Amino acid sequence: MVRKVRLVGCRHCGYCSQVVDCPVGDPLWNREDCVGCGACVPACPYGARRLVEVEEGPITVRVDGEEVEVESRWVEGALREIGHDVDAPCGVGGCYACAVRLNGEVVPACNSKLTEGDEVETEDVDGKIRVVSGFQPHPVGGVGTPVELKDKPGYVEAACFAHGCNLRCPQCQNHSIAFGAAMGARMRPEEAARLLVGTAREYGVNRVAISGGEPTLNREFLVEFVRKCREYGGPDLRVHVDTNGTVLSPDYVDELVEAGMTDIGIDVKGFRPETFAEVAGIDVKGAAEYVDGVLRILEYLADEYLEEVFVGVGIPYNPELVDKEEVFALTDWLYEHLGEDVQVCYLDYRPEFRRRDLPLPKYEDMVELEEYARSLGFRRVHAQKVSVRR
């Protein structure tokens, strides 16, 4: 069986045509040529795209020199058919963690078309590539930006955004980057670092940041990117990584610090697995593993690197997604396990993407969260109050 995308309730908004890197052209108007990669499915703001199975004959391709018959019409699907373990965390062609060579060209397996006679190579592939965009000065920074810089006039850092994410947050605050790869440029780490450091110099700031999407999905790219930022920017440059923390491990953190990371901001999507699952758009079992892993990484950072790496923790808040008692409980845990020197940022999740029905958080609620963290003894606390109602 072959997969194809079918539309159910499509509003012809054209959003997919703008953000999706579709292997057959426009995902709205070239549907009959669909290869079933599914890159457009998470990108639809109305959830109007479904993958269905249809009857088509097999094709013959070569994988690592061996001729095989497969039914799938995209590379990742074909590799899975023949028993290859494919790590494709973003599924939209943004992170290149699943990079292969297709007819000699390095491509992401997750959204690359496969046709009769194609040759796929999975070994010794240089996958230090990502789709990146943005490259702009930022006036307030992110979760890993010290709060004392956020209130200063002017810009505080230069930021870029890595496309693709392993989560499927229905209210994603940066959905065109998380779920699409068409609006960025395919770049190697040295190219992205040179452009970002150049942006920082142009605007007179000594901080650079990479966010997303999820920047940690392609480890080889990110470590080399951080290293090149340090090389091009010099010893005084602050290098800031904003992440959901779900991919990090102690040895990954060690490698980033060794490469030159000086600041990290980690968003904790929920303290309870059920909340994390709802916020992140994943199943509860996977959410439980992520919650445990993210909290362990925060403890590791506090135990090993708090004197040399600035650590910020982001906590999303919207009354429809998480109640204040859970936010208070997470704040208590952070103070007990990480101490007063970790920065706490409360994020006012606004109505976005598939959750345009969400209410705006109340200004008074954000102030209450901020005051609670201060009452515990945290030295740096910040509550976003941009998308709020008074």
C-alpha cells in the first residue's frame, strides 16, 4: 500500500503552500502527485490533512548498493520498509537528522521523493545541515536571556531559528518554523554562525541565540554551530541555546558547553505528563518520558554548570492548558532542586495555530506567578505580559 494525503475540511487558506517544503511542489495544488511523506500534515492550522493508503505497484531502487523493491514513494518510508531504523524527529525536512544521499545529493529522508531507479546511501553521510531563518536583532531575547537585559532599550542579542520540531504543540507560538521548512535556507553550521555573528556585530550586541523549532534535533550541526559562533565572535561572545530540552542528555550538554555555549533556556511544557501531552500534542506515555528527562537535565545543569552557564527555565501559562496550582508546584520543584540562581520565566501562551480559541492570559495572573517565584527566593524572575488581557 502507498500513502497519499487527502483533504478533510480544507479551507484553502494557502498556509501549507507557504510553509511546507513539499517534495512534489505545492502541497495544495499538486495533491495527485503526493508521495505520502506527510510533511504537510502537522503544518495545517485546521488539521484538515489526513494520510490514507491507496493501491499502487512497487518500484525498484538501490539502497547502499543493494537492489530492493519498495512500495513507499518517499525515502524514509522505503527505508523503514526494508528494516532500517530511521531517526526523523521533525518529519518536515527541517532538521536533517535523517540525512541520506539520494542520487549523490544530501537530502532529508523524511520528505524526499523516491522514484524508480533511485539510489539511496545511508552510510557516511555528512548531515551537518539545517534549514535556518531569522537572523535578526532581538529586543528582549528568550528564556535563557538574563532578565536584567530585557528591560534595557535597544537590542540584547541576535537570533536565528532552526526549522523543524519533535513536538506537535497545537498552540505552537512559532508554527511556521516548527512545522515547515520552506521559509528558511539550507545552511551548514559555519554559514549560519558567520551570518549570525555578523548580525550581532552590525547591531552592536555581544550575544547570539539559536531557537526554533527545536535547535537540538541535529546534534552534529548544533555543536559545530556553537563552536563556530565562538570562533567567529571571540571569547566575550555569549552563545545562547533556547530549547524544549527533550533531546538533551548529559553528554550532549557537555559537548555544547565544551563548544562554547554560555547560556541555555529550557521550556518545561508541563509538570504533569497529562499537561505536557496536551501542550505538546503527543501521547501521555511519551510525555512522561519527556518530563522526566527534562527535569533530569535541569538538575544536571544546576549540579555541573551553574557557575559557568546561565540557566533559564520557561514555564508556559494559559488557564485552558495548565492551572496555576501546577505552575506553583513546578516552581517549587525548581527552587528545591535547582536553587535561587536559576532564572524563571513565565510564558503567556497566546491563541495561535490550531488553538485560536484559547483565551488570553490575564495580566493579574502573570503578576501573581511572578510574585510567587520571588517569594520563594528566586533572584531572577520574569513574566511575559505581552499577550494578556487586563
